[in-house]
Amino acid sequence: MPDYKQYILENEQLYRDLWDSNEAFRQYSDAVYRYLDRMPRGHELRFEGYPMPQLQWIIWTCCIHMYSHGNQAEYCFKDDYTAYIHEKE
């Protein structure tokens, strides 16, 4: 099993720099972010099967999403970092 934890965003500036310099990333990240905002409670976004660089882009977007607008109260990564979860109420 891949080590998804290695892709956790440790420095938000890396995300901003990529956002500012890469149109493909910007469009992809925006689509992922909008999906996460609509993801029903109790569902998860699993990371397996995504190729690079989209895998890293998804995980970075999940990191940004989790710390935006107080989302850390409802969203988290699975303990093994294989998915991003919108927790049940």
C-alpha cells in the first residue's frame, strides 16, 4: 500500500505557489474543492488509483479544505491516510 501520508501538505505556501503557477492544478484543485464541499456526511474520498501528480493535488486540496472555514470539525483523514472523510453527525 502506498504511503499517502508523505503527500500531506506541511507548508501552505507550496500550495499557493503551485496555484499561482499552474493552470491545470488550479482547475483540478478547484473541482476537487467544490466536490468536497458537496460530499455528504459519512462519505469519503479514497486516494487509491489516482496517478501522479493528481494524487498529490487531491491530497493537498484536502489539506487546504480541512483547514478552511472551520471544516476540521467535520472532516478528517483516515488514520492510515488512504481517504478524506466527511464525518457522520
